[in-house]
Amino acid sequence: MEERFSFESGMAELEEIVSALEKGEMSLDDSFTAYQKGVKLYSRLKALLDEGDRKIIELTSQGEKLLQGEEEND
């Protein structure tokens, strides 16, 4: 069974990959593999952030509509 992907675990893994790449101790092939994995993680993390932004915009919009309705009732 696949574990649920979280932003925090993805960021931790991406930070490990970046750190390993910055050390420069991996072979060229391993570096390419790590880079590819990092790009995939970045895409997944960006998708999570984009979804979070969408939810915030939606909730903010709903809240503004509620507040406008309350102002009209006053």
C-alpha cells in the first residue's frame, strides 16, 4: 500500500537530494538519476502548493461573500 505523499516529507526528500548533489560526490549517472527524481518531486510539491492556493482563494472568496451578505443585512 502506497503511503500518502505529504508536502513536508517531499520537501525533506528534495532537500536531501539537493544536498547530495551540492556535495558533488556522486557519479555522473547517479547525479542524473537524483536530478530527475528531484524534478519529479518539485512537480509534485508545486502541484500541492497550487492546490493549496486554489483552496485559499476559494475560501477567501466564500468568506468575502458571507461578509458582504452580513453588511447588506445590517
